[in-house]
Amino acid sequence: MNTNDFLDNRDYNNKITNLIHQFSLKQESHPGLTKLWINYLTLKQKKLNDLIDQATHTIENISTTNDVSVANVLTMSILYDSKFI
């Protein structure tokens, strides 16, 4: 991953933060709609940051870990989504 990728990720984060701020400025006139959007954007921003953290962790540790098959990745994903792990 190169430096530009991290800059792009920060740019998305800044855009989301800016949108949240813009919605907060409209709360008085549109409290329901702004609350919905602020909550939605906040959740998406957290998920994006978590995804970036997970990917960064993987990149940092990939050289010390054996590779896994696509089948194993799919199995782990299914188990994770099913809350078994």
C-alpha cells in the first residue's frame, strides 16, 4: 500500500466528518432527517476506520503468517458472519 492510499482514506474520513458537520447545522429545521443521516454516516465512518485498521494490521503481519486458501477465507467469513467466532 502506498502513501497515496492512506491520503485517500483520510480524505474519505474528512468528507464524512464534513458531511456530519453540515447535517448538524440543519438539525433545528430538520431534526429527524439530520439525526438519521448523522447516525448512518457515523456508523459507516466507524466501519471504514475499523476496516482500515484490520487491513493495516494484516499488511504489517503478512510476512510472518502462512498463506490461507480461498476456501478457508470463505469458511472463516461464513463463521464470522454466523457469530460462531
